[in-house]
Amino acid sequence: MKNPYVPFPVRIESVLVETEDKNIKTFTLSFIHREDEEQFIYRPGQFAELTVFGKGEAPFGMASSPTQPGFLEFSISKAGVVTNELHQMSEGEVLGIRGPLGNGYPLETSKGKNVLIIGGGFGFSTLRALTNYMLEETHRKEFKQITLIYGARRPGFLLYKSDLEAWQNRSDIQVFLTVDQDDTGWRGKVGFVPAVTREVAPDAENTITFVCGPPAMITHTLPVLKELGFQKERIFLSLEMRMKCGIGKCGRCNIGSKYVCQDGPVFSYAEILNLTSDDVF
Amino acid sequence: MDALINRIREIARGLLREGKVDVVIGFEEGTIPFHSRPCFVRSPDEADRLIWNNFCGNNLAKYVVKRKERMAIVAKGCDTRALLELIKEKQVMRDQIYIIGVPCQGMIDRVRVEAELRSRPVRTVEVREATFLITGKDFEKELDIKEFLYPSCQECIRKNPVIFDELAGPEVEESVGKTYPDIESFEGLSDEERWQYFSHEMSRCIRCYACRNACPLCYCTECFVDASNPQWIGKSVTESDTALFHIMRAFHLAGRCVECGACERSCPLGIDIRKLNRKLSKDVHVLFNYEAGISLDEVAPLATYRPDDSEAFILEP
Amino acid sequence: MEDQKMAEPKTAKWEPTIVAFLCNWCSYAGADLAGISRIQYPNNVRIIRVACSGQVNPWFILANIQQGIDGVLISGCHPGECHYLTGNYRARRKFALLKSLLQFVGLEEGRIHFTWVSASEGVRFARVIEKVTDIVRSLGPAKKMVKRI
Amino acid sequence: MKDKTIRKKDVSDFLDRLIQSNRVYAPVMENGYFLFKTIKSGSEVNLDYQNAKMSPKDILFPQSEALFRYQLEKRDVEIDVPVQDEPNPVIFGIRPCDVRGIQALNNVFSKNPKDPYFEARRSKTVIVGLGCKETHNGCFCTTVGGGPCTDDGSDLFLIDIGDEYLIRVISDKGEDLLKEEDLMDAEAQKITAAAEVAEKAQEALGPCVEVQGSKDILTRRFNDPVWGAIAEKCIGCGVCTYLCPTCHCFDICDEALYKEGKRIRIWDSCQYPLFTRLASGLNPRDTVEKRIRQRIMHKFAYFPDEQGMLCTGCGRCVIECPVNLDIREALKVLLRTGAAQ
């Protein structure tokens, strides 16, 4: 049995600056040893602990989809010790990765249903993985209509520009991009995500919703979804808590009796309302 | 002692009844022998919870920082010194607190008593005039209070409150003149002996930070040991990290430490933490002629200088 | 790394490593002058330039000790000559206490030194380095409070 | 195997034989209190003790331990996991509450994915428990389902019956330890005497509060202002968690020098404000009140089904809390008034 605390070595293949403030970069990583890659079987919505040797570990959701083998992608915002160091690293440098961890998005229950994906800002990374997964040829037919709403402060803060463009050119997904502030040359919507949701959301019947984004976006989007008749059991959110071990032992990330690292990070809204916590949305 | 308790209750009741303060911070009976503990009284009817005895070791000045209410605080000599420092450092406004000064008879050192009893369980403690009587399951022992006071109490020359709005009892006799016989004799040891002692003490530390958290003058929002960006100090319990934590902790209190001994009292392992602080107090006293927690007007020694400060330690080639 | 460090003295060629924090306005200029004037001094010293001796956080010194640096020197402008008027006076109070405290816990007296060197004192700078190096060399490699990884 | 007896004066010699091939941890008096230490001779051990100042959990779950060492190379990294080669550890003279503490830790660490470091130590360790004849002021083991002479989880269990200890042989591991020993089988009257000691001790320490149903009551009171009143005097140190036999929260961090270093696991405490703070600055448990609530809920409400109650009533937090924040009293306030609601 593999020691769950020991990371697999990975190498940085490329680094892409995503946002205009240069605070979010997407790192493409590849496994140094092939056998490690074979053990790393993940689903969209799961996360991994990335090691910067000498600085420590931090958890990040996989931004790449398992349907794109050979590499992993992580979009990382510069905030703490590990991420600050990561942002100074470049191609060829060695990191560690421990995972996959957590439960991931419930793909099975989504089959045969419409899918509504609502993302905001930096919280979009695992939803991007989910979108790419669902759009992949063999998976696309498992889901009905797919609607994507993605908002950011300004156009320069939207991640994954080439993906967004490719999706907009497809007919099997409806993509609504929105920004808080208008910019010259912006052709998408202007306004907050909850408002756009109210405007373009598909029929609540037979639709599964995935939401991830900043707390303010979530708190304001949930009432809209409720109003539109979406059931609590069919809305899934990805939670953020301070995680360390990732295997439900270190005692940090519990909300009531659930460990976000093991039982989550994805919970249905119904489950979240049942958690013993004072920070329910 | 009873008169003192009655007076404390009376003052507290009056203040709460007249609405002069929102809360009275004092001591109440603890749940186990040797422990009186902090309590917060918010209504006149509750004032009878307040007590005073030889087990009121906590420094209640700890609780005034970052509190918005108007507070009355039952304060012995060292508590008032800490309050004075906090006022000086603008951590609490003088008019936000009402100080009920209590002349202090010294507090009994539970850890030393435990060691004396070889940790046999105590059922009751009864304080008499100059002694206290301990009863256990099959033993009884009468000990001399003076001998079992905390070291900080034995050395204390500030038993009476230095700043107060009201005194709850008559002032007690204090010895005069600051002396540091313990520090001087320790300085007389060789480098190696001192290092042996210090590293033995450090090896027992579990880094629970009780010393830091019990200290009334440790109020940084983020302590240097907790800071992660940059990380100043390692978190493991190695001799090096532990030693440097304690040195740095003491140094942060240079010229501020009021020698209440709260650090040492809170240490579950009875480590001689106070020695470092006391050494600094001595140096501050000898080099800069300053004693913390005595005067509101005197500038803190490390916030000022004199052109003729000692240069004895400067290297001359 | 540490293991190497510990092993070195056996080879009899062990040389101490000394870190010197020099203030920009006087002591660093003094070191510069020593260099320009080609005054010889031991090469054990690694110089870190700081704005003022008053800027040196006691932790800088402790961090050096922790990392196994054998000796630390802090040097500023002579009293009364500080570029910031009072920085070195404040440093003097701070370090009088720190040096005394470290000695109190048993650190060898000669590990940490403080001095003043002005911009015109190239010779004094060289002498200071010679003296510090001699003292630290006589103490042998640092052990107390050194962290082993 | 039948119960055995050993004369008190022979214990020291027995330990001397034991340390030939085992690493023996036993209570030793140092600096005025007892701690579990690796002993070099049986004469160091003093079994006439209340309890050790710190729980012996650090034998199985050290305060800091290296998870692995690494060496960065140009385009790869070499990772080296330390091997545990401690010679057959024996924890001798451990109190029943601390044995239950080990069981509680075991429930956490042996849950999937298993913790290999804890497992490796735990599987080899032999536990020799020691019943309590009398209890101290903080004890409340009977409240949380234990007892002064509960032998669950021990491999051997000693009960003081005057000049001798009765040894209950509970597991094969325990039996192995006595294999080479020439001990008397316990006579019937000694077995009875031991049972009496156990019964007396149990009776002397009644439960202080009913904790059955704590999960529901505490969960219901999650947002009750009573937590604020309980927590008000807390100074936020880690004494309660570090001395606790069941607290197991930890932090993982790196220590490095240039290209090499190690990843260590160290004890951490839910009582520290930075424990849950995110890099973004957001902190879900940003007040003392929330942190005290987390500690009590974690022990009595969150996992009683899977992990059992994470409190063994050893009373260390009661005795050593610098401000005497007594968890028994907190429970009384929470559960009694809560049950009435």
C-alpha cells in the first residue's frame, strides 16, 4: 500500500499567465515516472496536494480533465508561501504531487440530465475540468443540454481563453460569459453572475447544477436557483477549507462531522444545509 | 481575607449597579484545589462569585486588550503594572478600565507543592495565617506559605497596586530595592554550566505557547512563531527552534516585562522560563535605570536612548 | 550540509564563516575603502549591507546562529554620526541587551560582535575583521543552537 | 494464560530483563513530575504514581517526526522514507485512560487511508496497563465510558493488591512478554482481591455528567451563546490539546537547507487562531468561542459513531489549564441545560 504522505515527483512543462494582474498562472505538469501517472486516476472536481520542496504543500483542484492524458494542469493564485514560491518557478523545475484527493463532481447522477455550470473568477478551474470532460466525444452523449455561465471582474480576469473560444464555437454547449465591468471591445454580457443566471438558466426540471466561485457569488446565486425551482439535492458546490493532510486525519478541514478533504470538496446544497456549521451560505 | 473579599464584591456590585462598567473581571472559586480562576461578572447579583485568596495567580490584565466594554478589573500589584504598560502602549484606554486594586499577599506555587507531595492527590487546601493545610486521602500536611510562594512572588517588591481607582484593602509591607541574587549567581556559572541548564530547560518544552498566551503583554495579532510568510522560525521541537523561540519571546518583552511570572505559572512542565525575562529586567535596570510598569510618563527603554549609554560591549580592534 | 560542517575541523583546515551586517553609510563604505586601498583582511567574512545598524532585527542574528554561522558582526556609524541621526543609538541599546542575554544562556561570548566603523576607517575595518576572525576561530565551529536539517 | 502475580520488589528486575530485547517506556519521576521515558534500568521506574504529566501518545505519534527526506536533483527528486526499526516497544505502567487514548488514535490513524507511521509503531508495541487504586482531582474516566481498572486495549494489565501486582494476561502479545518469566499463577483469593480493588476504584469515581446523547444535544446547541460564556476565559494556548491522549491534529511542513530537506509532521492545535486560516486570510474559526466549540464538538459530537468519544477522562486538561477551564463543567453546562431544553 502506498504511503499516503509521500508525493509523486512531477516536472513543470509550461507556465501560462492567465490574468491581467498576473496573479493567476496555470502550471502544466507531467509525471517524471510513468508508473506514478498510472496510479494517478482522477475525476473532475478532485484535488491534489502540490509540493514545493522546502516550502511545503498546498491543495489545488485539477484544472485539466482526465480525458486529456499525459499532463495535469493547475491554476494557481498567488496568496501564501507555497503559491508565492510556485509563481517564481519555471519550466523544468521539479514539484511533488499527492493525490488525487476528495470526491469530485458526481458524474453518474448527472447522466441523462441537463447540466448547468456556474463559475466565478478563480473558482472556475475545476469546472473547466468538468466542462472539458463532458464535452469529450465519448462523454458528450451521456448528458443532455449543457449551459455554462462564467463571470469575472473584467475580461482580463477570465481564465482559459482558448478553451472559452473553442467552446463558443461549438453547438453542443451554450456559453455565457459575463463581466462586472464593461471593457472596450467586450462582446459578452455585463452584470453579476446571479443576474445572468436568472436570465439564461435552463428549465430547472431535470437539470443538475454545479457552482463554484467566490462566497459572495455563491450566496447570491443560490437564492436565484431556488427561485427558479432548482432542487437543493441537485445543486452541487465545491467548498474551500484549509486542508493539510488531505486524508481526513489532521483535523483542520472539518465542517461538523464532514471532512472537506475526504467527504468533499463537492457537496450538494442539501448536504451543506445539514452540516453543523455557522457559515452556511 | 474575608474583609478583602467582601470589599471586592461590594465595589463590584456598586459599579455594576450604577452602570459604571459592563463587566467586572475578577477571580472565582476554581473546580480543583489550588485553582482560583478568572471570571467575568456582568450583573450585581453575580458579584458574590468574586473571591480572593492565595491562588489568584493569573494576570487578569490579559483580558483587557481588544475588549470593547467598559471594564472593572480586580488587580494585584503585578496586574496593575501590566495594565499600566498596556495603557502606555495604547492597548487599552485608561478611562475604559476601573482598577480595583488588591494589595497582594503572594500566590502559592502549585507545581512546587505537587513536587513536594510527590504528586499524591490533594483533596482540600485550607489557608491559615502563615501556613496552608493540605489534606489527601490518607495524609495531611501543613506547609509554610512563604516557602511555597511562586518565585516571582518571593522576589516581588511591588505587592501593592501601582495604579488604581480604588483599593480593596490596606496596603501591605513591601521590601525595598530591586535585587537579582538569583540572576547574579547564575551569571557566575561558566558558559558550559549555563548552557547545560538552559538546554535542559528547553528540552522539556512542548511549544504549547501557554507562556506566550498567558503573558499580559503578548498581544501581537500574529506572533513571530506563527508567521508563515516569511517563516521566521521552525515549528518542530528541536533544541534550536525551541531555544530561539524562548530567547525571542523574552526579547520581545525587554523593558516591558512586569515580572508577574504568568509565563512560568502557565507552563504545564514547570520550565524556568522567567529566568530569561528576569535577566533582561536586570540589564534594563542596570544599564538604562528603568523598571517596567511603574510610571506612565517614562519612555520605554528600547524606544529611546542616551548619548552616554554604556559602550562596554562594543568591540575595539 | 551540517554534517560536512561538523566534519570539517578534523581536517585542521577549518575556517570560520562570519556574517557582517554593515550599515550603508559608514561601515560598508569603510569596507569599500579597505578594498580600494588594498588593505588585507581575512576572507572569512560575508558582508550584508543594511541601511542602518538600527535596522538589524535581533532575529537576523539568531537566524545566522541557527544556520550554523560561526560568528556575526554588526557594525554601524560611530555614535553621533548616524545618517538617520539616532539609528545606531537605538541599536546600541538593543544589542547591549541581546548580547548579554545570549551570553547568559551560554552562547560563547565571542560569537557576536558589535562595533562602529566610519567611511574613512578602512584600516579599522580590516583590524575589526582580523580580530573577529581570530576570536571566532579560537572558539571553533558553532554548535549551540545550530539547527540540523 | 492464567493470571499471574509479581511481587512489587521484583518488578525492577523484571524490567531489567525486559529491556534486554525491548525498548521499554515507563513512568519516571523527573523535575518533580512523572513522564514516560525510555528506561535504561528498572530501578528508574516508579509505579507509585498518579499519572504522567503528558500522555504517552508521543511514543506512537511523536510531536515531530520526519515523513520523508528529499534531495532535489537537476530534473528529478529523490525521496527517502525513514524506516521504523525500534526494537519491540513496550509501554509499561500506562493508565487505562491513556490506553483508551491509544485506541482512539488507532481509530483515526488506521482508518483508510492508513497512516503508515502510526501503524508501524502501533503494531509492534506491547501495552502493559496499570489499574488506578485512587484517582486525582481531574479524573472523570467513568463519565466517558472508561474506568480506573478497565483493561481493554492492554496486552497485560497490572492491579495493585498490596505487596504484589496481579497480572492479567489479555493478549498473545502480552503472553509472549512473560514467556521467559517464572511467575506464580495467581491464587483465587488474589484474583478476588484484585477484583475488589477494581470495584472499589470504580465506585469511588462516579460519572460527573451523563454524556449519552451528547451528539444530538451539542449539535442542537451549536449556535447557542453559551459557547461564548464557556470560552471567555480561554487564553488560546495549546496545553489542553498537547497533553490530551486523544488529540491528534497535526501540521505538515518542510525544513530545508539548499537542495535537501525533510518533510515533518508536527502536533498542531485547534486552539490556535492560525490553525484554519487560509492563505487568502479567510478564517472559518476566527474566534476563541468557535475554537473551543470545535474542540468539544470534535470530542463529543462529531464522530462518536465511527471513532468513539475522543475523550478518555484522564483529566490533564482539567488540571493543567492555566485558567482552569474545566471541560467537565463545560459539559455539564452544555448537556444538562441542553437536555432540559
